[in-house]
Amino acid sequence: MTNKKTKRGKFITLEGLDGAGKSTHIPSIIALLKTRGLEIVSTREPGGTRLGEQLRALLLHDAMHPETETLLMFAARREHIANVIEPALKRGAYVLSDRFTDATYAYQCGAKGVASNKVKQLEKWVQGDLQPDMTLLFDVPVEISRKRLSTDREPDKFEREGAKFFEKLRQAYLTRAKENPARFHVIDANQALDKVKVIVDKIISTI
């Protein structure tokens, strides 16, 4: 008798400005994938592990140098990959992550000016060959993302940034998408929720 080799799972990431609506679609994406009998691991960055969540609290609320911020992001990411993402993919699960390394290129490089070559070095060291199989970029104009932000909690340090910061952030995301067209799906999220859901469902059905 031969052991059947487990087929590696898929890694899907969601990106976009705060307020773009990406997190809203996670439950419906999970439900759609589960109809195929798949194991789904839903996670987030920064975070995803006990240590990652502790680092998340620091990253979202404590002032620090942008390069310190970048290093902490990748420290949390290393834990995330080693303890959550890679084990799940190896056993055939589909991993759905609310943000991943594209967010570092957008926030720390695009909006805060960290040199992209430094991030590329960290990316190679921390991730090796690991990249998402699919990335959904929920794109909205900056003024729309600002209006949509939740008002039922205190905003984190990124959410308190001004419009110029978020315009840099948006453009950095769109540049990433242009540089990686086979992986990225840019979604016009400035539409009614049900219309965006139809688009998302159609994209997810292809993976």
C-alpha cells in the first residue's frame, strides 16, 4: 500500500486601505470555500499567533522608527509562517490572511519611506519562496475609506494619519498590483456590498 501524498493548500491574502471593506468579505469567502469541503484557516497580520498578537498591540499603538516597525512586522510574520501558515498549507488547508507582506511594502515603504531593498532582503530571509497564491486588493478612494472607518473604537496610530499618508499608501498598493499581475486581483470596492461580493465570489471560484 502506498501513502497518498497530501496536496498542498492555497494561500489567499486580502489587502487594502482601512475602510476598504476587505474584512467584511472574509466570512463569505470562508463559507464559499467550505462548500468545497476544504479546511480553512483564517488569520491576520500583524498577529496570528500569541507573540504576533502581542507585537500587533505595539505596532498599532506605540510610536517607533519606521525601520523598527518593519523589523517587528517581519518578526511577527516569521512566527506566523512557522506556526500557522506553513503547517496549514502542508496539510492541505486553505489559508486566508487579512494582510501579509504586500502591506509592509505599502505601509512601511510606500507611506513611510523605508527602502524597498531592505524589505526585499527581510522578505527573502523570513519567507523563502513563500508567496500568496492569490491576493485580493480592495481599492477605494482615500476619502471613501476615511468615511467608512469604524467610530465605535479608538483609532490606531495608522488610522490617525492624514490624507497624504493614505494616498501614498493607496498608490503603493496599486503599484504592487501592477508589478504582480498574475497574483493580484484589484477590486473596485467603491460599490454596493452585494456587487462587491459577486466579484469576490467569482474570483475565489477560480482558485
